[in-house]
Amino acid sequence: MKKTTYLIVLLFSMQFVLAQSDSDYQNAIAIVSDGYNSNNAQKIFDAFSADLQSSFTLDKVKTFISKNQSTKGTMGESSFLLDDNGSKRYLTEFENASSILIIKLTADNKINQLALEEY
């Protein structure tokens, strides 16, 4: 019985250690929103993990911002929708549209996935 109890406690404590908190995601969203609204691609790019930086280059971030700003406008509030296989989805209000912001963080709170989907 003691082994089972210790195992359960260990499993729960591991989940809390490895999981990012809501405030970690809110901080990441604030970085993305501030960088997006100020047209500062470098700020967003610097928050990326090394893996994401290799595939989502600074030029791609600049294109992502300009393309979405021209159609959606400035980024406003984001509300949590659901967890989706390690990433989180947020309903994000823009000046001219609503979109789903998909974001995933690494253990050191770097952005490992960033995408916008139509709502």
C-alpha cells in the first residue's frame, strides 16, 4: 500500500514540475501581442525556442505580422479555449476578426509552436 501511495504522489508531483502554469502562457501571449501590435518581429522571434527559430525565421515572423495586421488589425484580448496535445488554444480578438491562437511552450518557457487559425 505504501508503494502505491508513493507512486501516486510521485506522478502528481512530476506533472506539476513539468507543466507550465497559466501565467507562463499569459506571459508568452503578452510577448506575442506586444511584438505583433508594435510590429516588432524581433521581440517575438527572441521568445522562440531554438527549434522554432530554425523553421520560423525572422523574415517569416515579419511576413506573419504584416499579413495578419493588414487583414485582422491589432491584436486584443485572448481567452483560453482548450488544451490540444500539449499546445493550448486561445480565442483571440483582433480589431477586424477573431482567430484561434495556438501556442506551445518548452520546459524553459520558450515558444515551441505558434500559429493562427480562422475562427
